[in-house]
Amino acid sequence: MRVAVVRFPASNCDLDAVNALSKIKAVRPALVWHEDRTLKDYDAVVLPGGFSYGDYLRAGAIAATSPAIRIVKEMAEGGTPVLGICNGFQILVESGMLPGALLRNTTLRFVCRWVEIDVENNNTFFTAGLKNRQVLRMPIAHNEGRYFLPRHELDALEAAGRVVFRYCDDAGRATPGSNPTGTLHNIAGICNKAGNVVGLMPHPERASEGILSPFGTDDGSLILSHLGGAG
């Protein structure tokens, strides 16, 4: 599978994503500049983390207007798998590919730490094969990761099973203490209706090898590996 990792001005996790994907059998990742119109030649798209355009206006707001995102929207509507990581999730929301908004953390500080997330939906492209309520460990690093939707829309999102990941404790409980940013309902990631577009704030590419993790685990690879056909 050919996977495009879209690079925007000031992206800083694009090479991390390419490195993690290159270790997955049958995956051929490539950096694609956001003005490159060859995106349609790829089988999947990853929007990496970082601070595209310096997070001016709002995180992901300027990148959401780039030529690449117009193409990614068309690809997503046709069923192409799209994964947005951290800033990539913010771009998916700002572009309207996923609902809601990502607001500034309630701590009013940049939060960088390892967290536990609970798999709430294993029927998406990127979570197929995982167990519901499986707990994964990976890091977060963001200032604007507080997911928000108006109450009635949030209830509809929950009812439709579109919450994919939720911050939890090591026993899988979504408690206030396990919520690092004040995000509503401990939401760490969501998907579109079809399940081929997933956005999450934690970084699976930074948890794709045991040597990168203080726990010696490679939980991030469980998400990325589906691009190699594991799903």
C-alpha cells in the first residue's frame, strides 16, 4: 500500500510518521508536499502532527485550506483511509472532514506526557482487529486538544459509536483524573460515519517501537499496521 504523509510548512512529525510506516510490511510511505497534486496516486493518507503554519489563527486552520486537503476530502469520500494525528486531527476538524472543534487545554498549558487510551470502536479501518476496551499507551504533545461539540451533537456522536479512543486509567476507566486536557467525555479520537477517516490527539508513530516507550511496548504500531493489510 502506498501511503502519502502530507508535509505542511512547520510540520514536525512527518518524518517520524514515515519512519514508523516504513517498518510495516507492504507499506510504502512517501512525503508529499501539501501543494503536490499527485496525492490521488496513493492508497491512503496520513496527516502528521506538528504545528502547520505555526498554528496561526487556530491549530490546523490554515492547513485546512491547502490544495492537498481538497484532494484528501475527495479521496476520503471515495473510501480512501485517512489518519490524522494530533495536528492532523485538528486539520480534519477544521476542514470539516470530522465534526467538532479542538480547543485550548483547560490547563492553559502545553501538555506532553504518556497517556492510556481505551479503544471504544474497533470497526474503523485503523482499529479493526483490536479489542473493544483494549488499553493502549502512547504520548500526547499539544496545546489545543480539548475536543468540543454542542451537547446534542455530542450525544449523537456517542450514540453513533463514532468515539474511537477515550483517555482512561490503566484499568480502562475514563475518569476525570485520566483526562489530561479537559476534553469532553475524555475523547481522544473520533471517526467519520464510514470509519475510513480517523483523527486522534495521541501519537501512534511515537509509540511504534518498544525502544521509544518507557513501558517497552509498541502499541502505536497496532493502529498503523492496518495500513499494511492487518485490518
